[in-house]
Amino acid sequence: MSTMSWTDLFAVVGPKSGTAYEWLWQDLDGLHLSPLPEDPPPTSIMWGWPQPEPGRKPEFAQLWRVRLDGETVYAASPASGTPHEVLPWGGLDQVAQMRCADGLVRSEVQQMVFVEVVEDLPADGSAPLTFYYRVVA
């Protein structure tokens, strides 16, 4: 895990970084799935991955989990892990009240397919982090 400023993170994985990333987070406006905003959003956890392309899986090092604490960013990428496809939410009726933001449509989110990557258990006894990326057909 590394510590950096939002400005540093934006330079590395923002819209002008050379690789198109999409980011997932939730705040009071609802669920967001968009490029990294220029200013830190009012949330504490974000997940980022390269813009999905059919048949392409990102390398683990391209996955990001970001914790925000004011202007401080705690950013992590997995060195290794085990990917597991997660069932779309639509049939589970667990997110019927979900609100979306920035033009994101709830019915589309409910059918999205994500892959969860759980880090291997760290040798130091700390808890492994979970990372995500979206799959498109």
C-alpha cells in the first residue's frame, strides 16, 4: 500500500494518464461508475480498473483499491490473488432501493458482471484486501 495525494493519484490513473480507468464508489448521490473525478468524492473507499474491453482481463497490478482520508489517499494494488466471478445483482433483489448517479442506470448495474480478486493471505497476519473489475461481453 502506498500513501499519496489525490493530485498524485489523478496523475497516475486519472483521465489523462494514458490508460482509461473506470472507478466505482458510492456516496450520498448514489452509486458511481465513471472516470476518476478531478476532486476527491465524498466517500471513503473506491475501486478502479482499466476500462473493460470484450475478452480482456486486466493484470492484477492494474487493479486499485483506494481509501480516502481527507486529502490523503491510501492506494493498493494486489501482487497476486484469486479471481472469482460475482453473480449479477439483478436476480438477488438485494439492491432494489439502489440509487445511481451520473447517468448510471440501476437496471444496467444490476446486470453487470464483476470479478472479485481477493489477495492471498498476507504473511504478516493482516487482512487481505478485495479488488474488483468489470467484465463486458
